[in-house]
Amino acid sequence: MMKTASRLSKLGAAALLAVGAIGTSQAQEKFTYMTNWYAQAEHGGFYQAVATGLYKKYGLDVSIKMGGPQVNIVQMMAAGQAECVMGSSDLQMIQMREGGVPVTTVAAVFQKDPQVLIAHDDVKKFEDLKGKTILIASSAQRGYWPWLKAKYGFTDSQTRPYTFNIQPFVADKNTAQQGYLTSEPFAIAKAGVKANTLMFSDQGYPAYATTVSCMDKTLKERSAAVASFVKASMEGWKSYLADPAPGNVLIKKDNPNMTDEQLAYSVAKLKEMGMVTGGDAASMGIGTMTDARAKASYDFLVESKLIDPAKVKLADTYSTAFVKDLKVLP
């Protein structure tokens, strides 16, 4: 425990020094951040910080690299292709650490996980899904599915693979599917299907989402750059939610399939649900993380037998040093 405490206090001291030094460096330091999917509004603040010169203001030359369904971003970061990555959730990053990857989460943009189940309009609440077919991706088995099973008594036998295609859901009234609050509900509405969206975080699912997660080596050797990146990114998110136009230009450049209509829908949902600015972020600032929330995520993984606590200690999975004094208030 002493080793962990000392590591965190060193990180904290480094981050504080780094935050104090932000903006004093003239040379633009190269820094790569890799997202977890194709460019979209859910990544908007990072693109906004590029588009509006915020990273440059803090001495960084930042490249945003897109992830995707076949891209193992953590593997690429471990191989030196990125300084930090966008974790889908803090749960995912804790599991990566348990698997032997020395990765630490230093900020969480989304205060709630945007994961949802989408059901036809006869389903009003999670309890109504008992006995219905639920389409989920294989990754759900190591995330929200054990939580849903424990909370609502769902069974593995009612699941089928989700292929990131809404057609099976559209065709079968007895089916529900996973989705992202800001994405699939839009596509389903466009297809003319009446559906209800059930959000896990409204029912106590503990995860943060859209994290900044970095290799320990990076935090140790480049703490000033990480601190600058986190600060500029959170200012980018504040700016993006106020006027997403600059960031959207870059999003569409990286992902030509992205439409203005989808971007507008997603931004509206992010604002409506307080994904970035709600919860603790309202008073502590965008990107904030708390010890209590980090512990809730860790405890969930332990209780669900998704991690072995002997292999990974809670204090090694995250650091609040880079966000606690930022106060980028909504």
C-alpha cells in the first residue's frame, strides 16, 4: 500500500507542477490521443480543442487518431503509437490493468455511461425485458451484462449477438438491442420505429465513460504534457457544447459518413442528459473523477467476478491529480 500511496503522491506533485507550468512552453510538443470509435460528437471536445487552437495555447501539437471496431487502441498505446487513449469506460481500463497493462485513468469526460438498451414501445422499463431477446456485443459480457443480470434477473439464454446493425431490431418486435444514447436511437427513429431508450446509469450503473487513460510511463515521464492535454481537452468540451461548429468540421473530415443531422442530435442529447456537465462536473469541473465513484466501479467489477482484486489494486487504476484543481466549470 505504501508503494501505491507514494506513486500517487508523486503523480499528484508532478501534475500540480505541470498545471502550474501550463502555457509557459513555446515549442509545440507532439502528443497523440486515440479515440475508441469513428469520429463523432461523442469525441467533440477533443476535436474542438484542435480546431480552436486550445492545444497549441498550452504548448501541444495534438493528433487525434480514430479508433474503430477492429482497432485495439490499448495495444497501440502500449506499442508507443499514442500517449493516451479514450477508454469506453473506467471499467474497461481497470480490466486492462488487471490483464497486465500499466494504464491509469486520469480524467472522465462523461459523468454517466451512455450505454442503453433500446426496446420497442411496449417496453417501459428494464423489468419488461424479461423473456425478450436482447442483442448485445461480446464486450458486454465484461461490462454491463453481469450488472443487468444481477439487477433484473436476465439470463444468458435470452441474448443474441449484436452486429452493430439495427435491422434485426427493426424487424422483430420481441427484440431489444444495446446502443449508445447519442447514436442508435437516432437511427431507429429515422427508420420510423417507435422505441424506448433505457439508460443504465439512471438505474445506478456506476461507470464513467469517455476517459483519458494513459500508460504509467507516460504519466511519469511526460506529466506536464498530460496535464496540458487534460486541461485543454476539458476547455475544448466546454467550447464544443457552446458552439460545436469548429469541432464538427474536423469530425466530418475524419469521418465523411457523419451527417450534420446526427451531430446535432448527439450534441443535443449530451446537453439534455448532462453527460459532460452533470453530476460532480457541475460543481467540480468537466472531466472530474471522485474517489467514491472510482471505488464504486472497482467494487462492481470485484462483486461481478470480472476482476481479481489480488491482481489489481483500486489506487493503481486511476489518479485524480490531473483533474482535481482544473475547475473547468460548465
